[in-house]
Amino acid sequence: MNIVPTKQLDRAIVHQFFTNHWGSPQMVVSTGIYNCSELDGFAAVENGQRIVGLITFLIRGNECEIISLDSIMENRGVGSALLHEAETWARQQGCTTVQLITTNDNLHALRFYQKRGYQIIGVFPNAVDKARQVKPSIPLMSPDGIPIRDELLLVKSLV
């Protein structure tokens, strides 16, 4: 597995990855509406061009916001490697914090990020209802039966 900047990949392949795994490259969260296939990021690539994981982010001033992190090979270090690469890049760009938003039902992500030093610092009740107005395909329930309602803001200090 190699970690490469997404700018080195064919944008159509990146776009297709998001379409296959998220339904579309569009991400709607409280901080904005993003086309993930156009954002900066890193991809975990096997056998040349096969994407097995992808992280996207944007940098605003001294803050890096992770917009998406997806690994199709769970528990093999792909997500950790991508997160580490993004945090390293953010430090090099002068960022002092990394933040991200996930939903209340995403227990896997909450566990993953907290183990890596992220803290929940904000809860936005019913924020997903607003996101559904833009992207109606967001489900009402998780596969675990948890209502998808709220957004959680997680932050990690890089200093």
C-alpha cells in the first residue's frame, strides 16, 4: 500500500470512489457543502491505481478540517496511515489544530478518532435535518437502528 496525494490520481477515479462508497462525492456538514473529489487529500493505493482508502481535508488559516475519511479495508491500518499523513501535512502547513464533524450514530468513527487524541468539543442537535434539505439521500437511521440526527465536532491539537 502506498499513500499518495489525491492530486496525483485521475479525478474520475477519485469521483468514482466516492460515488461507490458514499452515493456521491458531495458531503454536507455544518461547515459547508463540499465536493470531496475536488478537495486536497491522500489516497491509500494498491496495485497501481486501486484506491483502498481516502482522506480529504481543507486548510483554513491555522486549522485543518477533515471532510472525509474512508477505508475499504477495516482494521488494517489504512485509516490510521491516512490520518497520520493528513496530520503531518497540516503541521507542515502551519496548522495548530485538526477538526472534523461526524454524526451521532457513527460509533466506529467516534471510537477511532478518540483513540487517536481527538476530543468531542461540540454537539449540534438536529444538524443532520438541515443537511438532508440539501442531500435528501442521508438516511434517517443507521444500520444499527440509531436515529441519525446530530453532528459532533471533534478536535485534536497539533502543538
